[in-house]
Amino acid sequence: MTDKRGAGRLREKLLFQRRAIVDDGLGNEQSGGWETKFTAAAELIPLRGGEPVLAARLAGTQPYIIRIRSCGDARAVTPAWRVVDARHQSRTFNITAAVDPDNKNAWLDIMATQGVAT
């Protein structure tokens, strides 16, 4: 099987964000606004088949796999983060999982959904 990963497929520029932890003035920590932790070139792969994917589309959401090169910042991504398209800031993705597909720490495949409130 041919490996379909490569830098030529990383055509999107994405911002990886998580909520800031701020002090409320009384010594308590609470969630603040979204802050960008890093930017990465990525490949967006829309999921097409399967009954759950078709049901999600009927609900107005589109699941994606976001493929990026692995780095220390990228390996810290959790479902508490979100992804924003740097070229179209209104386009956001909720992260559901992040995995290392070949266990070599070269790439990360991040499952995300567009069209869900953040």
C-alpha cells in the first residue's frame, strides 16, 4: 500500500486554540476566552461513508480528519481544544480525538467536527 502522506498535501493553515485560565479577582480560576497556542499546516480529509457520518450530515455537521506533522505542541492537543481555519476565521472545528496513526510520532490524525457549537 502506498503511503499518501506528504508535505504537498498540507494546504490548509489552521490555528490550534484552547481556553485560557484566568483569575476572577477572588482567587478562583475560571475559563477565559480562546487563545491560539500554535499554528500548523494541515490536510483536511472529509469523512464520507458509514451510517454515523451520514446521520451527522443530516444534523448539519461534517466530520473531518485533520492531518498535521507531529511536534511537542501538537501532541498536547486534547478534546478540550478547538481548531480555527486561519483563512476563514468563522470556520471552526471541535476536536474529538487525536491519534498517532503509525506510532512513529511523525504525523497526527485529529478527528474533528465542523458545524457544532463550541
